[in-house]
Amino acid sequence: HGSIDLLMDLEAQIVKLAASRPETTRRIICLGDYIDRGYHSREVIEHLSGPAPAGFERICLLGNHEDYLLRFFDSPARGPAWLANVGRETLMSYGVTLPRGDMKPHDVTRAQEDLLVRMPDHHRAFLRGLARYHVEGDYLFVHAGVRPGVALADQLDDDLFWIRGDFLDSNANFGHVVVHGHTVFDEPEIHGNRIAIDTGAYASGRLTALVLAGGSRSFLR
């Protein structure tokens, strides 16, 4: 959520920890929501679209906020709800100015056109190339969660990026332990079928990483 300082600090902690560990396969899996709310969305996208730290592979997933932005790219009509809630900070980070108060349709169209001009091509390519989910061993990484009782291949984007109650309240076996963000908790939570790691960085100042190595689980913040 546009908090480049927290991202850089946490990534440095990950690199430092990895240097003391014997694992040869090192992946940083990011769960989405890189933009909005904070004021450095552009810097976050620039960093994540660049090379991963030496010795690492970085896999970036799509969150509901990136989904909002991609829809705005395709049609200005998708913009008012996003801009009225959380999108203004993202546009500001790219130098796009918006009128105060209610926006007219032509204001939204101008903002979309201005953003498309100002956003570097490799940022748009990065956003359009984000994965819906990632499977690694016993774990499924996804932004929000999955619809219980639905096969992974049949999951709808709306559920992968937006689901809350039906997923969070479920005791179902999802076939993998689901590692997710989207729903904010004061502390990361480990359940039998899922691990929640969104600790509300933009408001709390706490960005959390789950460290998986062999059968061990720990957290960095």
C-alpha cells in the first residue's frame, strides 16, 4: 500500500536472514496490494518490477487494489469508486492531479489518460503480468483467499482478490495451507488451513513476512 520504506526495511531483513540459512532455493512471494492508501505507490511498483535481491526469485501476485487499477486502465467508467475511496494517492504518486470534491465524468477520463501517459511502460507491463496465485509445496499463496468447495482451477477472480467471511470462517481442507493477506489482523494468524499475514502496514506501520523453511514457520516484521 505505497509504503516503500517498510518494504525496503523488510526486504533487507529477509536478505539478512537468508544469509545465515542453508536453503538454496529462495523465493520472495508478494501477496498484492502494492498501491493505494500510502503515498509511494510509484516507488513500490518501480522496486517490485525490478530485479529481486541477489540469490532470490520474486513472485508478485495480484491484489484487489491492482485489480481496481487494471479495470481503470481499460475503462474510465470503473474509476469513480476507486478514486473516491483509495485511488487518489496512487495517481498523486504518478503526478496526476485531481479536482477536490466530486469528480465529473470528464475529470475521470482526463485522469485515466494522464495516468496512462505518465506511468512507465514497464510499470503497466508489471501490473498486467501479476499472477492470480502461486503454489509452492504444501502452500497456496493468494491475495484474499479461495471459495470453499471450489477447485483451484475454477476459482473466480472476485474470490481470489476479494473474499472474506466464507473463506475466513471455513474449516475446510483447501488442499494446501493458504497464505493470504487482504483481511487485516493485529497479529499474523496461523490456522490449520490458512495463515493470515496482513497486519495493516499502511495504518499500523507493521509489514509482516512469513518465513517458510522446510517444516518451520516464523515471521519477520
